[in-house]
Amino acid sequence: MPEQEIKYTDAFEELQQIVEEIEDGSISVDQLSEKVKRAAELIKVCKKKLTATEEDVNKILKELEN
């Protein structure tokens, strides 16, 4: 699934699932690298969406001030 199509909540939930799998030891050493790479991608998606949302909110607030 391309990054831009992932919703923030979906990315965050998948990230939480990966963290839980790592914490409870259900991921094999062979899968660990793949899971960490996927987690990094998900973190980038979440960060990008949060930054875009913050910019939108700031823009709206500035418009309201005028």
C-alpha cells in the first residue's frame, strides 16, 4: 500500500501492533529487520500527516485572526 494512501489511524494502529509483537517476542530474528523497516515507514507517514495537519490548523487560525 503506497504511503500516501495510508490513513494516520491505520498507520498508527499497525505501528502499535509491530511494537507489541516486538515486545512480546512473537517476531523471529528473521522478521525483525523487516518489521523495523516497516515501522520506520509508518513513523514517517504519521509524522508527515501530523506536520501537514499542524500547518493546516495554523493557517486556519491565522485566517480567523484577520
